Amino acid sequence: MNAAPGALVIDGDLITPTALRTAVERTVAALDRDIGPGRPSLAVGVDATTGPAVIVTALAASRLGVPLFLRGHSAAVQHWPPQVGPVASPAGGELAPVVTATRRRPARPPEPGTGAVFLTSGSSGAAKAVALSRSALDYQAEATARHLGIDGDDALLLPLPLNHAYGFSVFGIWRRFGGELNVHTVLRPEAVAADVKGRRTTSLDGVPFLYTLLVRAAASDPVLRDALARLTVRGCGGAVLPAAVAAHFLDVVGAPVHDGYGLTEAGPNVALSSATHCRAGTVGTPLPGTEVRIAPDTGEVLVRGPGLMTGYLGRADATREALPGDGWLRTGDTGALDPDGYLSVLGRLKDIIIVLGENHAPATIEDVLRADESVGDAVVVGVPTQQAHGDAVFAFVEPADPGRPPSERALRTRCYRGLPPLLRPRFIQVGALPRLPGGKADRQRLRRLAATSGGQR
């Protein structure tokens, strides 16, 4: 099914179908004229994060049948094409693209049939360029919509970057099924709350940090609470949803957050909770057509299905490591499957804390800290030491209210009561957490900070 894209709102501006169609047609004409012969080996790239630029470029690239490169904030990947595409902004509901183009090819063209190339978030290491085929993107839109029960009558609220796979997947559903799409190019929780209350919305997607802030506001705002409860989909991804946040949301709103799991390399969605498939402590069940199993020796989540990447652009070594040839993607995440097929994700393999030879997920400690009402978020990292017990535990705590931060003493008391001695943090820092553009906490930066604070002693 391919419906004409429906109503589009970007940062409060209604973009008319005529304005969108005109911008796309002009962009296609300009690129078609400037790209010239040899199109199969060329690509259209957008070095922008704004909603209009990504949407117009994506529709134009699809019309031309060439891959779309979504660069975003990072320039860490060498095999990127020169910037080719529109820089567009809404002005009174109109789109005015400015097109620049070049006949130069990408340093390393993707395989034929590639639909889009994304940068990974870089939350677990250096960013890599992930190539997804057009068929993988089509599968994601169809399977995700079917799993969640979304169709052309829905109104989707998207406060996520469109140049990341999660946000782009929601755009793909809108493009394929129609309905309404309301894009927030910058995450402002108060604006999200206002639109949930004041604009027709049936589906919301966001990172756990957004739901932490929304439930805090809903506790004293019955209109917001009721509006959140009426949503058909309250999708959450991008990071592990803290158990304390999920429980608090259910208690305040009376309806669950629909936690999900995915990664750029899987297209991105792997398993999703929905109104009909929701179980506390899990990320739901796999999409129809996607298989999940757990490696018996490491507990790693393995994924197989039509949404997987074709590979990392220009990184054959990394591709072989993630896709060793048996059809199963090595996700790098640890998890478990229950007898009914519900998946639980514990965290990244490389984030595991090793104490006395046993593996512990950071979430075990983070959930104890987040249970304090004065804590907005927490990140725990392990740093190797020369001592026999193993890793030293470092905790970074973000206050729920910056004006009333929790005391270190209160946090240590909570850890003393809820954790065994060797899992109690050696170091606790209270303050705002560094975050990546998509809203994830920057664990790599925090791990470096912990290492320079004495982890190697």
C-alpha cells in the first residue's frame, strides 16, 4: 500500500500538500538536471537535521531512485557523498528549497538497491555508516504499522531527529500509509505536552528521557494525564526504558509506555510493545517476519529478518563482525526471551560491569538510583581496575529538579539498602548528563570521565 502523504506539520507550521509537492518536484528537477548520467552510482545527501530538509530530500531521492545519505551532526565517516540536496525551511506554510548539486560520486558508492545510509548514534563507539536497502525500509514501514495497528487515520507526533533511523522509520510509515505527521525538529518537552493536549494525536514516539519529563508534568496536570492515556501508541526507544520510569508512568497515567527495541543495523525496529502486546519489563514481541534468539554462551541478542542492513559502508571488517554469514545480526546487546516470545533487553555487552567474574547490567544499579523521586535519570559505568574484585562502579545522576538535587549521602544510603557491597558506586556525581543529539545519554563520554577519575588505580 502506498498512500499519498497526508497532513504535515513541522514545528507548528502546517505544510500544505501543494507546497510539499512543489518543493519535491523542483528538487527532483534540479537534481535530475545536475546529476546527469551514471545515476546508479550516485547518491543524494543531506547535511542537515531540520525536518523540511530531510523530508523534501527523502521524497526527491526516492523519486529519482538513488540512495539518500543522512549525515546529521557527525562528519566521522569518510565515505560520504558531497552535500547534494535541498536546504528547506517552512515560511508561512511554504517550502523554499535551495538546491546544490555536484557530479562527483561518493568515495565509496553503496550497493545497488540501497535506499538510505544512516550514521549510527556513536553512543557505543565511533559512528559507522549503515546502508539499508529500499526493500528493508519498505518492510519496516509495513511490519511496524501492522504490529502497532497504525493506518491512514492516525496522527503521529514525532519529537525525534529525522536523520536517525528511529525518527526516519516513523516518517516512512507516514509516507506509506498517509495520515498526519507532526514533527518537532528540536526536543522541547513542554511543546510535546502542548501538542498531546491541544492537537489531535494518536501516536507518540520518544526516548525514555521524554517520558520521564512527561510523567513528571502529568502528575500535576490532569489534562495532560488524560491525553497521554488516550494515545493508541506511546512508543519508546533509543535507550533502555528504566523500570522506575515505566512503573511511575503507569501509576500516574493509568496506561503503559510501549517500550521497544531496535538498532540502526536492523532497520531499526526489532521488537515493539503495543496495545495488544505489552508486558512489564519487556520490549514486546518481534515484528512479523523478524526472528530473535539469544546466544547461549554470551546472552547476546541475535536478529534475523528482511529489515537488516546490507552492511557498513566502507567497513567490510565491521560488516563481517556484525553479519558473519549465517544470516544473524550480532546486535551487541544482552537480553532474554520468555516462553511467550517477549524480549527483555538488559543493555550493551560492552557496558556490562564485571565483579568477581560475574556480569552485571548497569540497569540493575541505575534502577535503584532512579527509584529516588529526586532523580531524573542515572547512568552507571564500570571501569577496569587492577584489583581482584574487578570493575569499579561509577554513577552519574541527573536531578529531576536542578534546583533540588539529591544529596550524595541519600543516594549512597539507597544503594547501601538495595545493592550488594561490590555493586555500590565508588563515585557518584550529581548534575546534568551529557546527551547525544537523539536524546540518549552519552555513555562514551561518561566512561572517559570515570576512567580519568581514578578507575585504573
